[in-house]
Amino acid sequence: MARTQPQRGSGMQSVGRVVGRAVKGMFAGGSTPARLRMWMVLTAVFAVGLGVLGATGLGRRDNALHDARDASAQLIDVQRVQVSLVGAAALATENYLRGGPEDAEQRAQYVTELADASSGLVAVSNKVPAQEAELLRAAADGLTKYAGLVEQARANNRQGFPIGAAYLRAANEAASADVAILRSVQASLREQVNDDLDRAEAAGVWLHLAGWPLLLLLLLGGAWMARRFRRMVNVPLAAGAIAAFAVLAAVGGVQASAMSDAEDAVDGPLLSADLAAQALSAAYDARTHELLTLINRGNGAADEAAWGQSSAVAALALTQLCDLSADCAEIEEFRAVVDAHTDLREMDDGGDWDAAKDTSLTGNARIQFNRFTRDIELTSDGHATTAANALADAPGGVQGARVVVFLAGLVVAALVLIGYGRRLREYR
């Protein structure tokens, strides 16, 4: 989830030029009381600006980080809908290949997966932005169509009518169309997460735009008064400068830590959960096509090609997952799935369709596939939970820092008024 960094140098330069011109004017021209008032007013304004702008920026960073957390959760929810859908498709296809009485346990699991996909679509549609919600409503319509076609395929299969296979193919085409929609929504949500992090990053500059010019004014003003009035330190101004620096260092550290934690969560566990879900979804799709090659008996070249594409997607996602999070055991497990498929194809292509069917339904092909899907699902859920917790914790003390910086701005402004006010009273 690579992100571009927002540009912010020009804003700092503009503020620096404005302050520079103002300070130049305060060092030359006008009476001493007039200069004192100029120093006091400008510095107090920047002090209040530190409180207001700093608090505003921290509030925006907090909101953006919470938005990133919500978009990440929605991404995981959409992925789970996709996994439930492709899992249901694999189960329906397996029961069709079985012929005769269906496996009751698998039928119940199919119903559960389909219900999870349906309820998941409804739940996530109520959370995502309007454009994505519209796409998910279309996916819900497609899911209803898919379920109807599966039931027609089952009815014809029970009666031994070959047309059942046509209904099953149409059902899988409807499922594939839904998967395409869900992938589009996932891509949009990934972009949303990155945009939210960019907004959070940009919001951090507000504190510095007011804070560092304020600190400069406090130091220059204190130096000017020390030279003008031959007194080493103006205690209120010195206290204000120390307070301003402390706020910039401490609050800047808090907001930087929040940003770093959020980026680490997105680039680490969230991306790992994303890759694991992609691998799981692609593996289910490959399983469906493996079963279809047997259902089509001698006419499954297209499904075998589709199996190759899906298995390649799964293998790539697993390799990336291994590189990112060192979850590498599933690579070997998926290789066992591929080897079992190769054996199955050799049986079928060699004329022993019954043996190929048996290994797919009850033998090594199913055993290896179930082992892989169980483990990769646990991996995906584990990373998703870690990412959700990390993103929830990322804002950390940002809200508290928002209050601190606002109060600190008012305190520094008061110290500025006191410090310059003491010198002004000498002219009354």
C-alpha cells in the first residue's frame, strides 16, 4: 500500500517570509513603546495560533487516523464476504460432482457460507461510501441470482438431467461477476486507507506552522529586550519559550508516534491480512475449477486453464506474505495442494475418472486443500485482528495532546503579555 507524501515546504517558507518582514520592522523605526507593543501583539497572536492551529491539526490527524481504521475494517469485511462467496461456490460444485444424495454436512456448510456472504454484504454496505455501497448492492443482487441458479442445478442433478451442469456453470459465472465487483470495492478501500493516512500526515504540519515561528519570535524578542534594556533575561518570555519548545517536542513526538504506528499497522498486519485473504480466495476459486474439470468430463480445458490462473494468484500472494511477515508454512501446504491436483489430472487424463473423482471428493486432493484453507484462514484472521487493534490504538494520546497544546498556547500568550507588559509599564 505505497503512498505519496504530501508537499508542505512552501507553506513554511511563506510564513517565514511574513515573520521575517515583521521582525525587521520591529528592530528599526518607531518609538520603544511602539516596538514593544508590536512585539507583544505579534508574539501573542502566534501563541494563540499555536493553541488553535495546533489543536485543529491534532484533531484532524485524529479524525483521519480513525477514518483509516474504519476503511481498513471495511476492507477486511469485504474480503470476508468474498471468501464466503467463493467458499460457498466450491462447496456447491463439490456436492454437484458427488451426484445422488448430497453430503449433509457440506450442504449445511454451504448454506452457512452463503448466509455469511449475504449478511456481510448488508452490514458492510451500511458503512462504506455511497459509490462503494452501490456496487455492493449490485453484488447482493448477483448473490441472489447465484443462489437461485445453484438450486436449479441441484434440482436437475438429483433427477439426473445433464442440463444441471449448464445451470451450475451459469451460477459460477454469476459468482465470478460478484467477485469482480468485490475486488473493485477492495481496491477503492485500499486507496481510501492511503488517502486517510495522507490526510493525517498533512494535518501534522499545523502544529509546526504556528509553533516554530512562535519560538523564533520569543527568542528574538527576548534578545532585543535584553540588548535594549540591558537586562539578561525576561523571565516570562524565557518561560514562554521553554513552554513552547516543550510543547513542540512533546506534542510533535506524540503525533509523529501516532502516524508511525498507523503506517506500521497498514504496511504490516493489514497488508498481511490482505495477502492471506487473496491467497485463500484464489485457492477456493482454483478448487472450484478443479471440480468443474471433472464435472465436464473431457471438456474441461478452459477450467484447467482457469485453475492455473487462480493457483498462480494464490502462489504469488503467499510468496509476498512470506516475505512480509515470515508466514511461510502455507507455501509448502499450497504446493501439496498443487501436487495433489497434478496427480488428479494424471488419473483423469489417463482414463481413470472414478479415481480422480474419489481423490477430489474424499482423497488426497481434498485433504491437502482443507489443510491449507484452515491454516491460511487462521493466518488471515490473526493478522486482521492485529491490524484492527493496532489501528485502534494508533491515535494514542493525540486527543490529550490536543487539549495540552491549546492550553499551552493560551499560557504562552499570557506569559508574553506579562513579559512585555512589564517593560511597557516603565514608560507610564
